[in-house]
Amino acid sequence: MSRILRITLAMLAPAVLVILFAIATYKPGPPGQAEALVYDYLRYRDSTSQPTTTVQQIVEANRPGNLMLPLSKATFGNGIYWTTIIDTTSSGVTPFPTATPWFSEFSAGGSTPWAGGSSTGGSGLRSLPFPPAEVWCVVVRRADQALPGLVFLAQHQDLYYTEWIVHEPTAQTLPELNASLAAVGCEVTLKP
């Protein structure tokens, strides 16, 4: 009996070490590449004015399926698969030349928002699939503003591709922003 016990303990020790290592190195929050996209977005936003913007809090949404098109005003990303208003690539931040607003194309079941592109060819960019699979609420604060800001970091996916996209909310006032947070299930309240 003691031989079986020794063999079992010898087999369990490495498994316990692996589990302890995984627990010790676990970092809650969105993946690093998604968090980097938020900072790319903030650099883009700060490039139009002097004040710096900082991330105050990142909270996971309990109801990511509630982040639908009416809650999103503008989108920012660095991928090549889906259409975003602003492309935050490492080579610089450049807005896509838009011929029509992307949301009218999306709501019409259409293609990419600029001339020459289509959902099946041309530039290869497609409309964002809603709802996203995962959403994080990012509370930001600009040095020159008393009220905090909010963006949504969302993971959009289809059968072939997954990409993180930053969404600016359509809400502008503090009560509207708090309602948006509640709608997607982020347990945070914005205060002045």
C-alpha cells in the first residue's frame, strides 16, 4: 500500500506545481494585445489635443451580448478583417476615407464603408459582427476634464477570425454613460 501511495504522490507533485505556477502568473483583465489597443486608441485621441488621458479602471462586462450597434458611436482597431472608423496600426493612426457612414452600411446589411470595397472582395474588410463575444468597460480620465470617460473594449469574432475593437459609446452625459455600463453589465459607476 505504501508503494502505491508513494507513486501517487510522485505523480501529483508535478501537477500541483504546474497549477500553483498557473495561479501565481494569472493576471485578470483583457489579454495584453487588447489592452495595448486601448493605449493606441488613447494615443490617437491625445494626438488631437495636449492633455493626456489615463486608464482608471478596466471591468469585465457580465452581459457582452447587450453591446449592440446603437451603443457604439465610433470604432477603432488595428486589424485588416473588419471595418473600423479609425485604423490604429503601428505605422501611425490614419482614418479610413469614408464615403458613407459605416453604421448606415451595416444596418443596411451592406459592405465596407468606402467606395471600391465590398464584403466579399475589394479591400477584404467586413462589417463588425454584433454582438461581441467579450466586452470590457474601460474608464478613462482626461487631465483637462472633470468627468470621466468610457470606452468599450470588445472581442468580435466570426467563424474565421477574432479581433479586439475599441468602441466609443453614443452616450454623452454621466447618467447616459452609467446606463450604458449597466446595460452591458459592468459593475462600475462613473462619478464626477
